[in-house]
Amino acid sequence: MNLNIEIDEYIKKKHYRQINSVLLWKDDEVLAKRYYNGFDENSKNVIKSVAKSIMSIGIGIALDKGFIKSLDEPIYHFIPEFNEDRESFHKFITIRHLLTMTSGIYFNGGVHYHCPMLTQMRSSGKWISHIADCAITNMPGTKYNYKEWDVILLAKLMDHVCGDMFDFINDNLYKPLDIKSDRWYKSPCGVYYSVANGDEGESERTSNLTAIDMLKIGKLFLNGGVYNGRRIISESYIHQAVAQSICNSGYGLLWWRGENWYGCRGYGGQSITVVPDKNAILVTQATPTARGMGYDDVIWYCLDLV
């Protein structure tokens, strides 16, 4: 069986014209490598919310290095706007709550994530203060709600503890893995937003990686935090990141998970899927569209081939 042909035929049959890259890796070997729409192994694709999972790795490294004492530290220790008694529950929000999307701050993602709440935040000119003024509708740590607020706050917190979030991730993750990324978008008010779309006045600069780069992220986790013989992140943090959180069995610390897999997901078809029992990793990249395609069927079709 020729895996490359099998994958080509499946994608053609499904009319998935926006898929740009598919990599299937198992037992230290790339078994299939397919590129479409003019992409090749050097082509970078926007990774969207895969960047959230990469931020989680950054938090894990910061924890390992002692920049953060505990995931259960309150965020008001690092973000002054949450130490101003604007909301009675602000001082209960911890780093872990941000990582598990359980801060309790109200957020509505809108249709296909064209979110009026994000537009209002951008217009405010003071992103963190705007988020701090949003109502808390659930006690922190009691309800999962996938939202940008928690990740934006996490980025601000990382700047506080690490000096500059992107520089820290670049020096401690990307460079050791030989990954070259453009700088992530930073707002005029000084807040990193790793999934910026390049619209609504934002810079076109955003997070982008090759499919091989994304494979390296998956291999790092599959190998327990070691890459090419060098420890990048502790195995204990990885276990926490891919374990189910209290409020959502399908989500860890900004990492998605299932019964026999874990991984990263980004809007429009960006994915890293790690299946430890098979010692296999599947990467997909695609051009995001308004439909928000996810291509989960491609992921499981390819993994069923091995």
C-alpha cells in the first residue's frame, strides 16, 4: 500500500481543496508527506490556535525554571488590573484557570469566531483593562468556556514573568528545536495575541510554522520533553498538559485530548495529533476559510493506515 497515494485519493474524493500539508510519522520515520496548493517542506502556514498549545509549553518551561512558583498562583500577582477589586472574584483566578479556560470571565466567540467582543476589546485601546471590566459569570475553576480572554491574559502574565513572551519561547523552545518563526503579533498596547488574523487593523505578522516544525512539537511531547537528547520541558508538566482538566475531559492545559490521543488544534484545519499507543503523529495544515473546516476525518483516516 502506497500511503501517499491513499492520502491523495482520500483528499481528492472529499474535495478538500484548502488542505496544504499532511505529514504522517511513526516509529522515527515519516511514512507519508503530502503537500498541495504549491506548498512544500519549506512553506509556512498560519497555525492559529496551535499557538495556544505552544504558549502552554512556554508556561511549563517558565515553571521548570522557577519563574512561576505554581500553576495555582493567582494572576493578580502578575497583572495589576486584576488587583483593583473591579470584580470580587478576580483574586481567585489562577494561572491554571487560564490554562484550562475556566477563568469564569464572560466571553461569546460569535459566529465562526468573528467575535464582536474581540472587536470591542481592540477598539478600547487597553486590552487588559477591557478584559478586567468584563463580568465574571462563573466562579473561577468551575466551568469550561473556550475563550480568547484567558489566552490574552496568559500572554500578559508571561511578559511579566519572562521579560518578553515570544523571546522566551523562541530562546527556550524554538531555537532548541531548530524552528524559525516570525515574531508574533503584539498589540499597540503591548499585548501578544498569537492568533491574530492580520485583519481589523492588525499587523499581518502572525504565528506561522512549517509542517515539519509542527511535527517537532508533537515529537517533543511524545518523547516526554526531550528532543535530540536535550531536555526542553519537564515530563511532569507534559503529563499535566495532556491530562483531562476538572471541567472538561477533552481539554488539558491548552492541549486537546481524547481517549487515546492528545494534540493541538487551530482554526481552519491546523493540527498536531499524537497517538502514544501507535508511537505516531499526524500533522495537517490548511488555508482557513469562513466555514472553519477542521478535517478531523483526514486525521483519523491517515492514522488508521498505520
